[in-house]
Amino acid sequence: MQKTIITILVVLASSLHGQFAEVAVRTDVERLKERERQDLQGLEEAIQQFYISSPWEQAIDDLEMYLDVQLVFQSTLAVGNEMYYQAQILFSNRQDQRYFIRDATFPFSPGRSVNLSSAFDPLASLLEFFAYLLIAGELDTYEILAGSPYYTKASSLAVIGKNDPYVGRGWTDRLRMAERLAANQELRRGKAYFYRAFDILADEKLDLEELRKTLDQFYKSIQTVIKREGQERQTSIFLSGHAEEIAEMLALAGMWTELADMKLLNPDGERIYQNYLEGKNREQ
């Protein structure tokens, strides 16, 4: 059987602003029956429009994040007159945030709308939950712990979801996810320090002393995370997504000891860090 994959991409005009500037939805329905596939027509558009058109808060209407949503459908379950779909889903901002769930369950039928609402809905609330995680993670890069209100929103939504009689089990896991992300404050601090260092580096009047100070705060935050949590998934995703920039900034600041230590803190980026260390040796 040939794999069925549908990809939808929406790009907003550059003059518009919003939380999600570009959304791509990719759906794999290979394991479903033909009738079940037909009934999913319109889902991709519904998801993209949910993210693009939902009335998110104006206070954060200029984030312009990229978003990829990949759904791999596993099976279906008839509940009364509704068809529930079971899928694995990956949400990604294409860089340093990735969230994977194995047990997403939600009803869908042709013509069904998916809208942001105060009432719990298995699909709309699922999309809303991950929007809050992505927004929280993005805001944490602007200021230290700035994403906290949105981790709280995600947790509150998960508390409601876990009481749903059909999909509650998955929402219990999502509540743990939101609480774990919010509690990982050293990683969240590290993100803010990293982007602050990036801003210092971009300044025409580069202040190397300020860059070293900020990078030292970043390094100590990451060191603390690894010491407490080991190779924690979200930390590894963030570090691997920015290994080149981290290595370049540490090298520019002359922080060679910290650069060497990054090989242990982020093994996935070891080759990148080593290249910069070898570059230093060649110059000597």
C-alpha cells in the first residue's frame, strides 16, 4: 500500500503579525481504511486555520513563530455516534522546541470546525495546549522565566482534559509534561542568557566583557541542568539546535574551558565544539 502523506503550508504576508507566521501540517494516514481517510479530509486545513486565525492574546501578537505539526494515525475507535482517531503527533518550531505525544485521541468528521473556545474539546484543546507550550518556550528566550503564565495556562487546560471520560489518560501525561517544563527553571534561564548573548554579539559596539559574563551565566545554568537531570530531552534539543552558535560565541569570548566542557554537556554537538577547539590550536 502506498503511503498517503498530505502536506499543507501557509505563509502569511510579511506585513501581518501573529503568534504563528508559518504553519505546515503533515499527515500520514497509511494505516487507516479508505473510508476513515476520506472522513479526515479537511483536518489539515482545520489545524492550520486554528493556529493562524485563533484570537490569541494581543500582548504577544508579534512572536511570528514557525510551526510544523506531523500526525501519524494509528487506529480508530467508535464512541457512540462519533469516530475517534488515535494518532502520534509531533509539534516543532523547526529549531529548539519539539514535543511528541504517542496517544492523541480525538473525534473528527467532515465539516467539523476546530475553534479556540473556553469549552474543552479533545482536538481544539490539544492544539491549544501545545500552542501554550510553544509560546511559553518562545517568551522564555526574551526574558528570564517570561513564559511562566503560559505554562500555567497549559497546565490548567490539562487539568480539565484529564477528567474527560474518553481521552483523560493522555491529558494526565500532558499535565506532567507542562509541569516538568515549567519546573526546569535552569534551562529556561539558560535560554534567556543565550539569546541575551546573541543580542550582545549583534551590537555594533561589541562588549566582550558583557558577552563573557552573559555566556558564563548561560554555561552555569546548563551545567546545573545536566547535573540535576542528566541528558534531559528538552535540554538536549535546545543545545543541539544551537550548537554552532554556542561554539562560535564561546570561541569569540575566549572561553575555551567552557567550550571543551560543552562536549560533555551536549554530546550530540561534540563534533561542532571540537572543530572550534581544533581551530584554536591551528591558530597557535
